Amino acid sequence: MSAPRPPTKILLHRDVSYHPTDAEFAALRAACPGIEIVEAFGRDAEPDLSDVTILVTDLRVPQDLRACPQLKWIQLISAGANQVTKTAIAESDILVTSASGLHGVPIAQFVTGTLLMLVHCLPQLGEIQKTRHWPASRWDLRGSLLRGQTAGVLGYGSIGRECARQLHALGMRILALDPGPRRDEGYNFWPGTGDAAGELPARWFQPAELTDMLAECDVLVVAAPYTPRTAGMIGRAELNRMKRGGRVIIISRGGIVQERALADALAAGHLAGAAVDCFEQEPPSPEHFFYETPNLIMTPHMAGAFEGFWPAMMSLFTENLRRFHEGRPLFNQTNKRLGY
């Protein structure tokens, strides 16, 4: 008589101390009967992975696969997967899935909000209350219109498509640069959002046509994954191709736009503003030149953090767990070498 099969062990490893509800635990057990679920909190936690089959995590992925011989699947809570590209995971049989499709609406709201802050001078207007100094003329802090301007979206995935939808609703002309297909068949937690058919862009560009797209841009939204091909792809020459007075919003990964080049373009007045949510080094050092760069909004990589994220994440993971148990393809399987 054969020994009983050990239960599938799931480790939920999170930076924040969200504890699934009883209903969420019940849904997981219904999706895959007989599972064992354990939890670990905090970036510094070093959980035992020796008998873990499924790992749910963010940036903390195993570096030594000898420590996790039973691991078959990693469910990331991030939309990107560049944290696995230079690890042994990329060359292994371990499945890696991302949380793509959860972040479209909140990150697009962040893009829309920060762009409106920039065009309406809200950071400068905020100084009025802070300094108790009334401006001599309100016209010195007048806003500008987005309607009729052109927004280029670098990376037309689920996030980029919802950014395009919201900016198009403000009357902007949309351009898209993406080497993938025009239609998006990926997971989307937000029905009726995005641009699944790829109908909003007035023009589509391939990576080799980046400077052609930038020449038409009043606004550039950087929503591309960080890969060897996108690393540092926007530097001084590329930013100078944008229209004078343009604005840049970075919400995917740091290192795609060269930070010194962006700061110099803002200081020189070629660009009118930028919002940066992700950096080459996180957190940036207190001496980073961005802290002194004019017309720049810095935020701590939180565009995708929103109320309701964990219930949405648990919904995606539960569905993927059901598919895993049934031997069906999982949502958001990534190319581990490319990182998306």
C-alpha cells in the first residue's frame, strides 16, 4: 500500500500583514482540496521553503533552488516579473505568474491624477497655504489644457491600455508603442476598462520607432516592463525629441528613463513636469538629485497600492489555484527570461 500523498503546501509571503478572511481561506481550500496554508510577514522574514509547493510573494523570490526542492509555482503580487529574470528560476521548470490585470484602474487613476496636478500647478499652489503667501497674480499659476494634446503610452499592456482610456476621455490623442499584438486577451479584474481591442491609439509604433513617437508627444506615460531591451532606452536624446513643455509620467519600473537626463531636461525647461513613482534604486538616497529637481513629483512606488488590493489579489490567486489543481493553463504566465 502506497504512502499517502503529502498535502500541497502554500506559503503566503507578504510585506504587509494582510490576513485572508475566513471566506478567502475557504475559497482556496475549495479550489484545491487538502492544501496546507502557512503565512510569513515582513521583508526580513526567512521562511522555510523546503516543503513548499506554491509561493505567493512580491520581490522576495528564492535564489537557491536547493532550498525549495518541491516548489512548482510562484504567484507574484506584482504586475511585472523582472525579479526572477536573473535567478535560477528563469532556467527552471517552476511556473511564474504575475498579478497583471489588477493594477490597471488604480495606476491609471494615479497617472491621470499626477498629470492633472502638473498641468494645474497643484504642487506650486500647495505652497500658498504652506507659506501663507498669496501670489501677486493668479495668472502666474494658470493651468493648461490636456484636451487636444497627444499622449504616448510606452508599453500597451493592461496598465497602459487603461491609462490610454482615461486620458482619451480627457480629450487626448493616444499613441502606443508595444511590440506585442494589438488585442489584449489577458486577465482583467476590472470589466469594461482598458482597451482590449486596441482601438484607441491613433498610431502604433514598434520599439525601433521610439523617437518617431516621442516627436509627437506632449505627454509620455512609461508603462513598459523593465527588460534588457528597455533598460535606459530613454535618455537625453530621446527626451529632447519630445515637444517642448512636455511631461513624463513613470509608473512601471525605474531604469527605463535615465534619471539624470530627465532631471536635466526639467532643469533646462525643455520639459514642464514629471511624476516618478519608480527609481533605479529604491528607496533613492537622501542625496538624490531628484529631490532638488524643479517641477518633479516623487512618490514611493505606490501607484499600484490601493484599497481593496488584497481581496482582488486573493480572487486572482484562487482562480489560478483552481486551474493549477485541475491541470489547466494559469492566468498571467510570464516569460521568465524577459520578466513579463
